[in-house]
Amino acid sequence: MKMTQFKVINRVSRKEQIFNSDELQTFFKYLGHGKYNNQWNDYAISVVKSKKETIFETLGISLIAVATVILITKIILQWIII
């Protein structure tokens, strides 16, 4: 099972931390009476992509780019010849 990872950055100190979903819930745990362990608005939170996802995205974009160049070249050459 793949756990999503989150990058949490303190808006004041710019300190970065990486958490999985369980650790993130603990980091922002509700203590009761309107108080939290850490305040949500003090932190910027983003999802961390795995390297595998990034490699597949790059490969897909590259294949689309090559196919587009080949298609455009073919269309231009047919247009010039006719």
C-alpha cells in the first residue's frame, strides 16, 4: 500500500517537514476546546510526488512531443509537395 507524503512548510520559519497521512493527522491533532497541536493556517501543505510518477510523466510528455513533431512534419511535407 502506497502512502501519500505531504511537505509541510512553516510560513514564518520556512522549516520543511515531510509527513505521511498518519503523521500529518498527529501533527495537526485536535486537542479540544478549539485548540490544535499546530494551527493549520501557520503551515503551507503540498503533496510530494514520487520519483516513479515523475519519470512516467516525463516519458509521456516526451512521446507526445515527438509524435507531434513527426505529424506536423508529415503534414507540412504533404502540403509543400501538392
